[in-house]
Amino acid sequence: MDVNDKIHAQLVKAGVRLAASLPDDWVNTLIRRISRDNQIHHVPVCREAETIAICAGAFFGGVRAVAIFGNTGLLTCTGEMATLCLRHAIPVFCIVSGRGSIDDHKVYQEVQGRRTIPLLQAYDYPFRIIDKEEEIEDIPNAYEWHRLQKRPFVLFLTKKLLGTAA
Amino acid sequence: MKVLAKHRGDAVVVCALGMAANEWWAVTRSEDSFYMHGGMGFAASFALGLALSIPRTPVWVLNSDGSLCMNTGCLITEAGQQPKNLKHFVVDNQCYQTVETMPIVNQGGADYTAIARGAGIQQAITVDGLADLDRLMPEIVAAQGPYFVRLRVEAEPDYQRAPPANYEGPEMKYRFGRALEKKLGIRVFGPRGF
């Protein structure tokens, strides 16, 4: 069982039954695994903010959902996370690639690496960075906690964690 | 809105922010409707997530032309899912009614029905009058989704004629969630209320 299998398994353990996603190199393997799992309904979208609203709608259908996309996409949808989720106190669980890190040398990711965390802090969106395999087991706890927090929550996956899959 | 409400049946309704939401509230006073106060452009995505989660319950989204213009990609995502229980109404008054009726982008030049059809929603129609809407609604309600209905209406000169629902924010969440728990027998909130 590799890292992506473990993340997938912990999402299932947390009760996730719907995943909305937009590809990013680092999370594509996870997206492919989930799309093959009949227990989780997969919704590919056109832009990341759709995942936020889809997960919010699923919340009211009593279905646990997850939004999966890249760090660049996170920057694009913080407004919708605020005006929909903060406004109505709706929890949305996001899994995001921690792009722009010290070991990510793509020039188009450098701003994301510098400004994403300060931006989340400005909005008071809780987040957790996972870069060790043993921390993957915290996902079910994180899921319960984000419901209690009643707001968007971001779980960053690092290149160190994803290894060659990244 | 009165004609839509007459044909609503058991549908759960998601309203995009703006006058359509206010008027739906004025006509129905329904708590099993979600009156979105933000996330402009994303009521359709919210309704899609809801529809996929309660596949045996009809879900309507009362969208607006301004919101659709902000997120036309929602039509492609919706078509990709082909949700049988989702009906997508767009109130098209060719202006941003809640912001002093400023003209919509490319006013008069965009065919939203053609865009929906091009996105992959096979059933996409334009309705121009109340009598036509009343006549077509039984067919629209009975059909499997996705179904896109562009409702062409005139802009209201008095842009705040109908006030919004008298509750908002987190209360909207709990009233809507509790209404769905009661109506559908589902569990939205956990045993400790969150």
C-alpha cells in the first residue's frame, strides 16, 4: 500500500463518499485512485471553486465530501470559501498539493509557496501540513475536527510525503 | 416564481443570491430552500453536490443570468454528471438587478440555452412567457434531468421590490439542514449538532 492508497483508505475510513477535483501533478495519482473507487462518487470540475460549492451542497445531503486540487487553485477560490462557507458556517475539507515548497523548483509555483499560508491565516482557515506517512492516519480525526470548526479546512500534501508519485 | 412554486412538488430548491432568491422566499416562505448569500456563480455547483447526494429527491437550482455568466463552466460539470434529479432554471433579465439594474455582460448577445446545449445538456429550452411556462412545467418536472430552462423576464425598475429571507448566515445552514433531515429522513448534522 503506497502513500496515495493510504490517503485514500483514510478518506474512506472518515466516511468520505464524494470527491470533487481538478488535476494537479502532485495529487493526480490520488484523484485516479478515488475515481476508480465505487464507494466514492467522483466529480471532475472546470475550476476549483466549483469543488467548494459541490462539497457544501453534499454536506446538506448528508454526504461527506472532499475537494482535491492544487495550491494554485486554492488561491483562486478563497473568496468563494469565504462568502459561501464562512458566511453560512459550512465545513469543506480540502486536500491540496503543497506546491511552491523548498523542494518545488517550478517557477510558476513560487508565489503560491510564499503567500498561501499567510492568506489562509488572514481568512482564519485552519490547515495542516502532512509530510510524514504516519500522519496520514490523522485524516479521520481531521475530518471530524473540520466539521466542528464549521469552515473550510486545508490538508496540504508535501512533495516529501508524496515522493516519486509527485 | 408563483408558477414555478405551483409545480414544485417535493423539489428541494437552491437559490442563487439576488432577486430570484428574494422572490422565491416571498412566494414560498420555504425552509427546505437554500438562499445563498455569497459565492456568486456557484449556486449551480452547490445544487449539483446536493443533487448527487440525494439522488431520489428532485433538486432545482434557481440561478440568475449574472451568476451563470460568472461560472458558465458549471454547465460542463453538470453535463459531465448527468444528474437525473436536477433541474436548472436561469432567471434571465439581462441585468444585475440587485446592483441598480446595471446591464449584463454582452447584453442581448449571449444565448444561454445554446451554451447549455453546447456544454452537453441535451434538454435545454428558453421560455418567454408565463402561460408557456405553466404549460411546459409538468413536462419539465416529469422529465429526467439534467434539464436547463432559461426564463426570459423583464427587468424590474424597482430593484429591491422583494426583501430577502428574514434569516441568514449560520441560521440559514441550520434551518435548511434541519428541514432536509425532517423532509428526507437523512442525517445532516452529527449527534452533537455539528
